[in-house]
Amino acid sequence: MTSTAPPLASPRSPMLRLGRFAHRRRQSVLIVSLLFLLAAAFTATGTMNALVLSRYQVPGSESIVTGERLDRDFATGSANFLLLVTAADGDVDSAATTAAGADLAAALAGADEVLRVDSYWDSQSPALVSEDGSQALVTAYVPGEVTHVREDVLPRLKARFEREDGPLTVAVGGSDELFREAAQIARQDFLLAEAIVIPGLLILLVAIYRRPAAAFLTVGVGLFALAVSLAAMRFVAAHVEVSTFAANLILVMAMGLAVDYCLFIVSRFREESALHDRAEAVARTVASAGRTVVFSAVTVAASLSVLLFMPFPFLRSFGYAGIVVPLAAVLGAVVVLPAALAVWGHRVQRRAAPRPVSEGRWFRIATAVMRRPVLWGAAALVLVLTLASPLLGVRFGVPDERSLPEDAPSRVVTDQVTAGFAAEATDSLLILAEHADEASLAAYTAELSEVDGIAQVDSAAGRFTNGALIAAPDTNRFSWHGGDTWLAAVPETSAMRDDPYAMVGEIREVKAPFATSVAGYPADLADFRDALLDRLPLLLGLIVLITFVILFLMTGSVIAPLKATILNALSMAAMFGALVWVFQDGHLSDLIGFTPQGSFEPSIPILMFCVAYGLSMDYEVFMLARIKEEYDRSGDPTASIATGLQRSAPLVTAAALVLAFTFAVYATGDVAFLQMLGLGMALAVTVDATVIRGVLLPAVMRLTGRFNWWAPPPLKRLHTRIGLREG
């Protein structure tokens, strides 16, 4: 079949030459790709072991620096491991229980990995005994690198000390045990998601393509992208810290983006095959749809790369993944898939001729919307703002045991401590006092104990509650080091639930006649949140600026990127509003299976914003590219919108369905923040691909008309020189 149509791009176009190369060297490309896939899959088998666990900490912050000094000078730190001891006779002060409890604490203190142990039977601290006197705590500080502590040390300690017989029943808990179990469940969710996503995608794609060969090729490219991404992350993890939770994002994004890109490549190949022979169809497909796919991948990678500017290994991990995954997906879509189409393209082509564009559903929808753009646009805007309205009541809090399922052992322990103990001993604020004297230390300790939310303060001056001395100093626990010493402020359980950030702030505001600094888990969280919020304007500014520049380079317009930014903001607001309604306020909690916390831990919404913004811009790129192509061809600002939407919207809708499915799998998991990620992203891409791109986009573009492609003359000249285009 020969073409009478003008060439799509200059013969010197890099993408056109890549398409011709993929067809000409198709067998070599496929053989090399298969070998590359096998090598990547082999390398990827070690990726999970190379990833690490993370704490909510900011390197160099006051809490971290103070914690390092406490560890070095006083061999102490935040209690990250605890034993919840239940007396068989119901009385922790009975002779039998006291003897057994003292032996248990001594055995834990004798463990090589443990640096400090605090026990109710040694200190008689009110914070370490339940209000009914039937349970007591033995807490321990286990120093070391977080992954080593959680993966190696804690399982050994748990196996050694957990018991259900004799005078004591001993259960294991603590902050690191909670995070260890969360990571373990997340890994299980990852494996389960793999088992569901891949066959589920295959079924969906067969229904979308109506040709099994196209579905198998697309899933094959998805597996290629997944294997390459995981293998690349193993190399990244060899040089920087990468969180184990990044693997969960890699799975859904690798499969989802690869399928998205393949949908556009295959669809364009089908169009071109109706007009050209296979060699020309492959080349023109790569030159047109392939170019758009590259733009999309760059946009998604740019959106997630801004996480590298956050000073936290946990969030930076997703930044690394966000760069690697789109590059792997685009490699499969514009190199491997065109070579496969060159061999098996006849099995991918439609059996029946496509309907005229003007008979398409999306052409009719776009035409109807553009006939009354104000009415349709207002209706869509009301719907989006209604979804977004719960966002006005958003509250930010701290992560706790409610992120885990109710039957998780560490959550069961924490729930018992929360319900039965008036104070949170493992969440003590540790205060370093430099160059203090005993008199001023006593006055400072007393003043700290009067801070709202503090149950007691222990120091070398004694134990104080509500400004009064209630016990002599624990000389075994508190010591002096060159004029320096430390204090432990134990928060009430209610304070940790309500507003621990305010409590940390009040502790830091208490004046002392000597230098002080604060460490401990609540201080870690407060410093983490403050650093997050400090960097948030930079992150938002970068993501908007980068995507704006990319769209300008693609379209030569400043209106199109501005419009895309506004529509993306509406899409993000709808997603977060729905998440507040579900996860903060607790609606649908019984259906989904989680415990509402009444607040959000702030790092997860920031991650979701970057992912969702990138994916929303992904759809914008696909639609704008097709509309701009039609506008350049016809010069008709209205017809080009309807035609471009008919060419792209069915694919965007199908891509959104696929991506929503891959994310929604995690909504059935057992870790709350993965459920949030899964449900939120599924909702975001669905609303974005339907209401935002299907109604608001044509309505706004109809109102702006030819101004959609406007830019000031200096920027037009700049785009002429440096704009990214074919030819």
C-alpha cells in the first residue's frame, strides 16, 4: 500500500529515523530486547533486598543532631522497642510478677543489640504501668541503621522474648516494630498486586483492542518496563538510600505507563496502516505518537523528579523511581513495540474499517460541549468543586498504628498501650541540657512538667509532675557528662493523638538558663513536617514551572500550559477532597477496611500530588498533541478540538481505565497509606480523563479559540529556535 499523503516529518527527523530503524532491524532489536529483558529480570530479583526502610527523620535537623549526641555521650536514645507485660495474677506489683519482670528486664538489657532498658520494676515510673495495674512496660533503645534494626535485630528479639506462659504474658511492640510490620505487609501487597495486575491487564486489553496479539504485546512491553525499572533501582540503591515502599509505586507506574504508551502507539499504527504499507506505518507512528510518548514520559519524570529536592530519603526514593519508570516505559514503547509491530503488525490491525471521525462518540460530545461551553463548563466545574469541598477541613497529624490492620500484632500491642496507659513512654521527648547545674536543672524540669500534654519529666534532678517533685533521681539512668545531662519528658496519650507538633513547640519554647535541644520521636515528626512545609513552595513552583516549559516547547503557546496548570489544579483538588472525605472523615472505612485517623501524615499527599500531577499532564500531552496536529493541518480552532478529542479521548479513557485498575489493586491492601495511594490515584485519573479532559478541556478551549496557541512574539521567536518538533 502506498501513500499519497504528504510526509509527516522531515526525513532527518530523529523519531522518523528511529521508526525506520526499528522496522529495518526489527529482528535484531527484538533479540537484543529479549536478552536485555532477561538480564534485567535476573538483576531485579535482588532489588527488594537492596531497598531499605526509612524513619520520619530529617538529616541534620535539631532532633537528629541531638539524638546523635545523646547516643554518643549518654548511650541513650528514643525507645524503639518495647515489651508489653501482662501479669497472670492481674497485679504487676505482686511478688511473683515483680521477680519475673525484673528477670525479663535484665535479660533484655543483656542482649548484645540493646543499649538501654527502662523497666517499671526498676524505676517504678507511673508512665510504665497501666491504670488498672495489670500491665507494665519494659522499653529498650536499640541503636543502629534502621534496616538492620528492623530486619535483623527486631525479629531475633521478638522470637526470644515473646511468650504466653508462666507468670507473665509478653508481647512485642514499639515504633520500629510497627514500621517493620508495615513494610512486611507492603511487600505482601506488592506480590499480591503483581498476581492480580498482570492477568487483569491482559483481560482489559483484550476487551479494549479486540485483538489478543495487541494485548499480549502491550503486556510484554509492560513487563519489560517493570523489569528494567526494578533492575535500574537496584543500581540506584547501591549508591543512595531507596525506601522499600518505592517498589509498590514502581509496579503500578511501570505497568500503567507502559500500557498507556502502547495504547497510543498501537492506535496510531492502526490509523497509519490504513493508509500506508507496514514500513511507512511504523515509521510514521514513531514520528507522531512516539514523539508524544517521549514528551509524556519527560513530563511525568519531571513532575516526580522534584521530589529529589526534598531532604528526606523516603520521598527522594519515589523521585528516583519517578525518573526511572517513565524512561523504561518509553524505551519499550518507542523501540521494542515498533519492532514487534514490524513483525506482527498484521495481527494488530483492525478487522473492520474505522468509522468516520464525525461519527465518533467523543466528537459528538465535544461538539455538544462547544455549542454551549459556558453551561457545560459550569456544570463540570460545580461537580469538581463539590468533590474538592471536603479539602477545606483537611487536618495534618502523625502516622500511628492505625495505618495497619486491626489484627497486626504490633498494632494490637499499641492499641492496648493506648487504651490502658495514661502516658506514651516510648514517645518521650529527650532534652539535652548543656552546662547545667543541679539547681537550675531542677527548676527547668519542674517547669517542663507543667507544659500541657506532658505527664511527667524525669531528669538527674528527680521526677516531676505538674511542677512538683514526686520521686528522687534515677542515678542508674541519668548521669552527667562534662557538665551536660539530659531529661525525658513523657507525653500523655491524648497529647500524641491530638497535636504532638504543638506539644513539641511548647517544650522548645520553655526558657532555661542553659542551652537545650530536643530529640525523640515527636521531635523527629515535628522537624520532618516543618522541613516538608518549608520545601513545599519550592516543590510546587518547580513542578508547575517544569511542566509549563515542557508544554511550551511542545506547543509554542503560553495559553495551553496555563490552561493545563489550572485544569490540573482542579483535578488535584478533587482527588484530595475525596481522600479527606474517605480517609480523614472515615466514610467507606468499613467497605475498604481501614481505621480513620482523623488526619493525614503530610508526606503521602505530597507524593500523591507529584504522581497525580504528572499523570494528569500525561493525558494533557496526548490530547493537546492531537488537537495541535489537527489545528496545524486545518487551521480550524473549533473543528480541530472535536477531531483531536475523537482521536485521543477514547485512548485516554482506556488508558485511565487501565491505570485506575492498577492503582485500585492497592486499595484492597492492608496498609492505610497504600490504600490511600491506590484509591486516590484511581479516582484522580478517572476524574481527570472524563470530567476534566472530556468536558472542561473542550469548553475552555472553545472559549479561548485561536488564543489557545498564542504566545508573545519574543516567545514565538524563541520557540522557533528551540521548540521541540518533528522536522
